[in-house]
Amino acid sequence: MKRRTLPVAAVSAAAVILALSACGSGGDASADNDKVPGAYQRTPTPTKPTESSGTPATDNPDGVDVSLPKDMNLVFDWKTPKDKNEAAAMDDAANFFRAIYRGVAKRTTKDAAVTAYSTGEGLHYADTQIQSRIDGGWTATGTRRHHQATTRSAPNGNSVEVSLCVEVSLCVDSSKFYGRKAKTGKLLKSTPSIADYDHFKIIMVKHPTGKGLWQASKVFVEEKAAKCR
């Protein structure tokens, strides 16, 4: 059986809009893990080749290690925005996912990558995802594909200085990504289904002191997202 994320109550589309219009680490409740219907239209972003997490992300201004085990492959099949802030936010959204699964692989919520690439409710989301897998005694293996990514910028209403936050919206295909028992190595599979597809909205905010570093401050997830198949 494939292990899924923990259930969570849906957050309204209005809450997502509010989160983007005044996006910081406080305010609205984000998902502990996985739910929220989509709220706006976006323009697709221009092009970048597919990336695999097997190699650590390059050009990391903070030098944080986000490498993963060879059998844990996160693929980012998306396009890079022309706007430099949106491009940096998208890159660090990828590092946010890498950080979560690095924590899963290392069996800890305290890895430096987790605190580097998340803050506030985003950090809570990451901790919850990692801890649920530690408590369940399982890790992950296979290929998790991230695609159809778009970005949208807005003023950061919670910031003392005038700054931006960036919403990164994307699809996740986990149909070839499986749970695996950490002690025995037993693979946990299920029949492929709509449950393998999720749609994420991640609110990224620029770190106040880290040059070029963006952190996930809120995470909204729509499970069983047909638009992501």
C-alpha cells in the first residue's frame, strides 16, 4: 500500500487569496498537510530543463546541503520565470521539497535544510510531514514529479519594509513514489489512482538576512487533483 499524507480539513479559496494578498509567516491557517481548492488563473512561465534531486541544487547562496539518497528522486519538470525574484522563489520551493524528504531520509526534523527553506506555518508543515513518517517507521523511494509550476508575486503585507512574496503553484505526481519501511526495506505500493496527484500552492517569502534565500511560509494542498493527471 502506498502511504499518503495525513488528512487535514480543507482551507477555503478565500483564505488562499487573503494569504497571497498579505503573505507572511503569520495570519491564516495553512494545511498541516494536504488540501485546498485552487483560486486564481495564472500565466505559464518560460522554460528550463527537467531537474533531478539526485544532484544537490546548484547556486545555493546559503550552502545548505539538500542532497537525497539515490533511490529518492524528486524531479522538477517545470519552467523558470523571467522575473528574478519569482525564479529564486521557485528554485527554493524545490529546495523546500528536497529539505522535507532529506529530513525523512535522515529521520529528523532538525536538519539544516528544513529550517533554511521554511518558516512559520511552512516550517510546521515540513515538521509534520517528516514526523509522521518517522512515527510510522517508513521512508520513501521512487520518483516524485513536480510539474505545471507557475508563479505570482504580491506585496508582503506582514513585512516592515516594502517587499514581495511569491506564490508558487504546482502539480505533484506521486504515482511512482512509494513508502518503504525504514527497518525492513519493505515497499508499500497501491494501485495507481487519482490519489497519486496533488496540487500545491506555496507562499514563499524572502529571508530578511539571507541573500537570495526564499522560505516557504504557507502551504496549501488540494488532494486528488484531476488537473494534475
